[in-house]
Amino acid sequence: MKKIVETIGFLVFIQGVGGLLYEWTGWFRFWALVRRIDFLGDRPLFVNIVLIVAGAAVMIAADSLKT
């Protein structure tokens, strides 16, 4: 269970980083899922930062899970 939670946190974190890279440089268009969701498309920088923080928090919280 711990590995699954860590993997989900890592994927959320990478999605946020990829979204920020897309906003700043135009690269990683495939990872910019925030742009494809209508109600999140207005605030992509904020949403990507929240994804980074949430992914990091999930990865840290996964350490407190018992095996």
C-alpha cells in the first residue's frame, strides 16, 4: 500500500512540474493536463503549484504508513 501511495504522489508531483515547464517554456505539451480541463484552464500556474505541493505532501505522508 505504501508503494502505491508513493507512486500516486510522485505522478501528481511530476504532473505539476511538467505543467509548470509547459507554462514557462512551451515544452512537455503532453503533460499539461491542467490545460485540457475546462474549469482549471483559467489558472494553470496556481493549479500546477498546488499539484507539486500536494504530490510532495502525499509522498511524505506515505512514509508514515505502516507496511
